[in-house]
Amino acid sequence: MGIFIFSIALVATVAVILISSYNDLVKFRNHYKNAYSQIDVQLQRRYDLIPNLVETAKGYMKHERETLEAVISTRNSAINASSRAVQNPGDPQAMQQLGNAEAALTSALGHLMVISESYPELKADRTMTQVMEELSSTENRIAFARQAFNDAVTLYNTKNESFPSNLVANTFNFRIAELLPEATSEVRQAPRVSF
């Protein structure tokens, strides 16, 4: 009789541990997906500001059409990459594509800012100043949101790889999530523009 009670207690304990592990994996996965949605909000804000920046610059930078088109082109690529990442946050390919697209966009914006230094009227334009301030604020929000996402992914991945959760993760196809890469050091630093 004692072995029977011990067996039932052991089975119940294992069941509780497995159920708890499954629920924790779901919870941590939902945390990182929510954290990604915060990145997406800020990226959309950034994407919405860029056409205003380009339109303002277009009036002053008539001979810089190629630069302005590059900014819009990289913005569109970033929007596409962001759309793929929204569908599956944490997917390695989607996160890498988004990281690359964002790095290209940041580089194109940096190039635009360097060229805009040659146009004193543009630097004095009130709309340009306002858009640049909003863009700078948005860049800071993106950095904070990226950090929160990467922290949430790290917690999820740790749970996913820890015993006994890894048994549940493998059984129920919980995949390791990918961190959102940061821009390279050359791109990471925001362009310094004084208006």
C-alpha cells in the first residue's frame, strides 16, 4: 500500500512540475511578444516621422535627390522587415532581417543629416528642428524597448533551456527566441546635428 501511495505522489509531483513548466514557458513567451509590440509601436512612430523629414529636406536639398530616395527606400525595407517580425517576434531570420534593415535605415538617416549640414536654411527650418527632436526622442524609446525585449527573450530562453522546462519545451515545440540585434557601433551613434 505504501508503494502505491508513493507512486501516486510521485506521478502527481511530476505532473505539477510539468504543468508549471509549460505555463511558465507560455508566460515568458507572452512577455517577450508583448515587449516586441512596444518596439513595433516605436518603429512605426519612426517610420511615420521619416516622410516629414524627407519632405522638409526636399524643399532645400534639390540636388540631393539620391540621398532622399535612399532614405525612403531603406524606410520601406525596414517597414517590410518589421511586418515580418511582428508576425513572429523572436524568429531568428525575422529578427536578423529587421536588425539589418534598421541598421541600413539609421545609416541612410545619418548620411542625410551629414549632408543637411551644408544647407543652413534647412538647419534653421522650424519643421526640420521639430521633426529631428521627435526622431531623436523616438530613437531613445526604441533603444529602451529593444532592451526590454532582449531582457524578456533572455528570461524565456533561460527557462526554455533549464531542466525540467527543456523537456516540456522540446515536447511542445517551444523554440529558442532570437534577440533583436543592435546597430553596429558606427551606426549606433545618432548623428549630431545642431539647428
